[in-house]
Amino acid sequence: MLSRLAVRNAKRSARDYLIYLVTVTFSLSMVYAFNLIVFSSEIRNLSYGMSAMTGIIIFISLIIVLVIGWLICYMTRFILEKRSREFGTYLLLGIPNRDVASLFVRENLLMGAAALMISLLVGSFLYQILDMIIMRIFQASYQIQFQFSAKALALTAGYGAAIYLFAMARVRRQLSKIKICDLLYMEKKNEASALKTGKGHWTLFLAAVAACAAGGGILWYLCHHSEEVHNGGVLLLLSVVLLIGSIYGIYMTVTSFLSKTVLAGNSFKYKKHRLFLLRNMTARMRTMGVTIGTLALLLTLTLTATSMGLLFERFFSEKRESTMSFDITASTARPSEDLSPVSAYAEEKLGIQSQLAYPLYDGGNKTLTDWFREQDSPVGWMEFAPVLAYSDYKELRQMLG
């Protein structure tokens, strides 16, 4: 009986709270796409430095998981408030609290499972877009192909299961102990304000501004004195924590300041029907500081991720141009080795139109090589001073235009 009722209510809730289902589906899709990138051998083989990039992707996916966890907890509480009279009626009809709690948990788990199944398809499509962007940055060949990773699937399913089990455990505990009168009047209650006194608001506001200044100062110092910093990762993590705390602190206090400012002027609030509207608006503003702070944090993360993507694209482009003048450079220490397979692959797969094979000679003078070795330069490993025929040099310059 409860299972059939849960399925029916899940379908109805999916229609009523479609925006919630779409948001969770898209969020899990992003997590699955990021996990596919992490476990993609094609992307890892692009460069020896891709291990650092996969670490960044894992960090971003963990942030997204935390945001999804907060979103699901918030939305389940919101749905519970909207359906509180329905659940109160169930209790009046004699259905035990634990059965009502099990009913609500089953409904949400069904919607979560549906969101996870859809997110696997959407995530595979998003992975193709991200893969194309990464390949474009590295100037590598790209072709659309279906990508499946059991590890990425298991990790995404584990994230989703952990989030939903935590959220459902909280709701189940709340419904198991709630009274009928509390359910019947739950929808009319405002959220509890985090701060009760004006002095507490000022204290938190000043602390948030100080944390924002400290976090921004640490980031500025890391950007301008990166070579002098030995614990850059710890300082970067500290700055991120300070900035996140400052965002929440500022929005939790600014909403209260705005509500007090709006209701301060008698000549404004008592005209026409403004008092009723302003009172309802400020009642919500005082208690939604955490929600607005989270939305501001999401917007900040979105802008930061976009800026970091553009920054990485520019960094890789400049790094490529500074370290390699040509599309492909192949070398061998054995003059007798045949490089024709490399040339054929470059012409067929990468569209290389002009090539030049040239030998390197030992210049005899090791002054420059020894100096590089003393400076711990990456080229200090060379055993001889390589020189190039002037005719080959002119032809290479002509190829570069």
C-alpha cells in the first residue's frame, strides 16, 4: 500500500517540483561528466601535467557535491513544508509517524534514482563538450565516441547515495517525532533567524568584512609573490575558507539591515498598502540570509570557474607557443632510426603539410651547456652543445613565415 502510494506521490511531486528535479539532474550530470574526465585515459595521456588538472577537477566536483547536498536538504525541507497539511491528515487518519516518514523518504529516493538515471545520459553528452574543449586547448585531434567508465559511474552513484541518505535520515528523524499540530501549521512558519540581536548583526558583519579583506589579501600575495611562498596550498585553502565565510556573514547581516532600513521610515511604509507587503517581504528577508548567501556563493563559483577556464586556455596557449615553435617536433638519439611512421601519422591524422628532417651536430664548446647545468635549467641534461646547419635554420624560419 505504502509503495504504491509512494510511486503515485513521486510522480505528482515530479510534476509539481520539476525545477528541483531538473536542477538535481543537471548537477549530477556535471559530477558524472567531471568523473569521466578524471578517469579518461585519452585526456591523461595528453600531457604529463594533466595530473594537476585532474586534481583541480576532483576539487571542483567535491564543491559541486557539497552544494548538491545543501540543495537537496533545503528542497526536501521545502517540499515537507508545502505538503505538511497532507502528512498531518495522514496522521489524523491513524497512520503512524514512522509510516509517513517512510512514505516521504521513498518518494524522494524514487525521484533521486530517476534524476541519477537521466543524469548518466546528460552527463555523457556534457563530457563530449568538455572533452572537445580540452582537446581544442591542446590542439589535439577529436572525434565523438561513446565514453563509459565503471569507476566514474560508481563514484557518481556513491555521491548521490550519500547525499540522499543523509538528507532522508534528517527528514525521517524529524517526521518520526513531529506532532500533528506542528505539521498543520508548518507551512505558515517563517525560518528561524540565525541572529537575534542587532549587536550580533554588527559583530558578524564586521567579522565578515575582515575575513573578506584577509582572504583577498592572501590571494593577492599568492599571485604576486608565488616564488617566495612555501606553503601555497595551505594559504590558498585558508583564503577560500575566509572568502566563503565572508560571503555568508555579509549576506546574513545585509538582509537584516535592509529590512530594518525599509521599515524605518514611517512616511514611506504607511502610504497606501505598503505596510502589509513590506512586512511580508522583510519577514522572509531576515530569515533567508543563509539561502541568499549560498546562491551568492554559487554565482561566485560560476564566475570563478569561467575565469579560471579562460586563464587556463591562455596559459596553455602561451606555454605551447613558448616551448614549441612547430605543431610537432620528433627527435631520436640514433641517426639510423626511421621516423617515416611519425611523418605518415602527422600527414594522415593531423593534416601536417610541410616537414623537415635535419641532423644536429656537436658544436664542441660546452660553455653554454655548463652554465645551464649550474643554473639547474631543464636543458642542463644535454651532453653536448647542439648546433644546426645554417641551411636547415633558414628553411625552418621560412616554414614559420
